[in-house]
Amino acid sequence: MATDFRKEISSKNEGEGSKSAAKAYNKDQQAFVTSGKVDAAAEKARKAIDGDEKDELKAAEAKGRAHSHGEDPALGKKPAKH
């Protein structure tokens, strides 16, 4: 069951990086993981990728990648030692 994060948002603008939306997202993700539905969802995704939706999904991925600025260079770096 998805959390309506709008109920958790106060009337003030939270700016970039909404803490209440992140909290609601994390809560919903944890609920999904503990629901026991992960394997079924993964199998459904696997069938979609290998089945009739394959071309449509590849086109959607290509469209999304076209808007990308590439991978974050920081992802491949090791954290600096202090």
C-alpha cells in the first residue's frame, strides 16, 4: 500500500530534496521488500523484458538514456581517506 506523502508534507516548501517524500518512499520500499512480493515482481519484469513488451521497453530505455548526461564520474571513484 503506497503512502500518500502529500499528507506528510507541511505547508512550507522543503526545497530540493524533500525529506517527507524521501521518508514516504523509503517506508513504502521497506514495506514492499518485507511483503514477500519481490520475487513475483522480478519474474513479471523478466517476462516483460523477454516477451512481447521487449521492443517497447527497449525504446523507452533508449528515450530515457537520450536525456541522460551519462554516468556520474564520482561513482567509479573510491572515497577519499581522511
